Amino acid sequence: MRLTWAQPEDLVAHELVQSAAEGRDVAPLAQRWVDGGGDPHPPVSGAGPRPATPEVRALARELLVALDALTTPAHPHEPDDLVAIERLWSAPPAQRTAVPATFPDRVHGAWLGRSAGCLLGKPVEKIPRQGIEEILRATGRWPLAGYFTAVGLPDDVLARWPWNRRSAPTSLVENIDGMPEDDDLNFPILALGILEAHGRGFTTDDVAEAWLANLPAGRVFTAERAAYRNLLDARPVPSTATHHNPFREWIGAQIRTDVYGWTNPGDPQTAARLAWTDARLSHTRNGVYGAMWVAGMCAAAVVVDDVGTAVEAGLAVVPPDSRLAHAVRRGVELGRAGQPMPDALDALHTEFGDLHWVHVLNNAATVAYALTAGDGDLGTSIALAVSAGWDTDSAGATVGGVVGAVRGAVQLPDAWIEPLHDRIATSLPGGGQRSIAALARRTVALATGGRA
């Protein structure tokens, strides 16, 4: 059996890339890896190559220990400590001083929008941008304006760009019946439970215990799978985020923190602090900042009237000279430029195309671009996020959640919302389905101190 995101030979290849990005001198270890028969190129997807020989796997384990021991240069613009991060915060943009009367509808819209955006991206997750465009052109649906379909898709196109195997049976327009199970929805539901159990004073250890009690190991990926393994190995926080975890600046934490924003309306700073507490279990630096940015955006999105203000509110709670902040600002710049969508996507891929498709920076830039160019229209915004490729369901989910919060449920188009049938499937305990409306009521109750 091949356990993706955990094979030592895969981890060492990714760790060489991550350590080099952090300024560590990995050249001697990289040469040992190549000389010993290791593949110098990290796997593009979770599947990766065939398992290594026992000799190569043993070398990989040895090199992972050596890589963990390397000294990381100081990064004054990208601290991990919350106090140091807070010292770099800028003043958030002006927001409403009172929660609007439409707040319950906005929270409902946020859950619906997150679901719709995730669902749109599910069947093409891992498919590169050019493959997504070819699929859409072959079915007469370019540019993207609705859920994907296999109807009319030629066999040769499907052979070149096969659907995501797990998602296609439940996320093409001809078979959608509610929101299928996905980690992009499991984590927000789990965050809701953490807040209900512990309040805003929850700790990272509380998050760890919630993972172990509720998440099947096979339904966490990349940095979360590495952190999960570290928890079972009794490693303490925050080493859970760094030990043999080359995915620590990828997108995983960014998909977990919407609820911390929705439950702190108009308070991006509190939302960001909660996001930091959650994210540090599995991520460092820009991986954590992505989580804080999204939480700050979501805190603003449920009280402001335009997505641009929400994006800026999220930026105010991340280090301004971090790579995450630069990526977000570049996405905003492209969104404001008004150039044709293919040209903007070309620019994103030119600047961020060297990163893995699950990295936080390319996907954050995509989210910022889609939100800015989409200008509050749900369909346009999530279609832009998914058309870019990379982590399509995660980017689509974040974009949909922000737009849904700004617009509110009553203003979201039926074409995107009706197929959800008010249902989210989940692998969490307590039954396989959750009512979206009920999740929204629980979220509002946490924010207002009432009852769901």
C-alpha cells in the first residue's frame, strides 16, 4: 500500500525544496540524495512515483533527520511568534461598528458560497489550467459559468485530463445531490465544534485533540497528515508543524479558518489570533499567515458591503512584507487591472508557476485575484478561482465563502445554490450529513451569544 504525503522518499524531495526556500544550505544533502538514487524532483501530485527501494527509503529517512537539524536563517519580516506578528499589524480598514441586521443571512450565505465554490472546483482538482480550459472548450462551456459536466466530453480529452477520481461521481452537474464530503468543509465544521466546546480561549492542544477524536487519518492531507503523524508520535506543539513536514507553508491551514472570522464579525484581529492558534499545529510562517488572512477577511466580509474592503481587512492582520502579503497584493493588482482573464491567469502562472499546486502563495494570489476581478458576483468569482487551476476546490471555497458573506444568502443565484439541497456530507462523527442552514444558525449563535 502506498500512503501518500507520508512516504519518506516523497518527503525528502519536498523538504529539499522547502528548506531551500527558507534559506538553508541544502546543496550537500541534495547531492547525497541524487547520488544515492533519489528522485530530485518532488512528486507533482499525492500519488508520486512507485515506492522506493529499501536502500533509497533508508537514505531518505537519514536525510530527513539531517534536514531537520539544519539552521534556518532569521526572517524578521516573517515571524512565527504571535506577539511578533502582532507588532507588524497595520490598522484595519474602517468597518461597521455594529453587526448588521442581515448578519444571519450573511453567515448563511458564507456557508452556501463556500460549499458552491468548493463543489465547482472538486472534479478538476489537480488538473492544470490548460487542461481545465480544454475540458470546457470541448464541452462548449468556456469560459466557465456553471458546474462541470462530462456530457459531450470527447474520450481523448478525458484521457488527457481525467477527472479527480474521488470527486467526479458526486460533483458533475449531472450527478450533484448536495455538497459532497470534502476536507474544505470538514475543517470548518470541526472549527465550529471546537468553538462550541472551548469558546474563544481554545488552545492548539484542543485543536489537536479535536483532530484525533474526529478526523479519519485518511481524510487529512499534506501538512495535516504530517502533523497528525507527529501527534501520534507524541511530539509537542509546535514541533508538530516542523518535524518531517515539508508542507508547512502549503494551503492546508488556509482552508480551516473561515469560521473564526464569521464568529467574530467586524473583528479581524481576534479572528486572526484564533486562526494562528489553529494553524500553528501544522504550519509555519506563510502557511500560518494564509490562515490569518482568510480569518480576517471573513470577519470583515460578514459586516462590510464590498469584497475589496474584506480583502484589505485580512491583509491588515498579516506581516506586510511577508511573501503571503506580496502574493495577495499581486492578485489584487491583477484583479484591478481589468485585463482579459486569460492574460491575468498567464501572469499568475508566470510569477507563481514554480510552486506546487497545493502551496499557499500561488493559491492566495489566485483567491485575491478572483475576489477582486469578480467584484462580488458569486458565479464570476468562483469561476475565476477554479479556471486558474492549482488547488481548485480550496481556492473556490475560500472565494465563495467571502462573496457569500458579503452578498448574503438571499442574493446568491439559484443555479449555484439549489443543487446543494441544504446538505453537506461529512466524514466527521455524528452522521453523514449536515444541514447548511443549521450550521449557519450554530455559527450565528456563537457570534451573538444566543442559541442555535
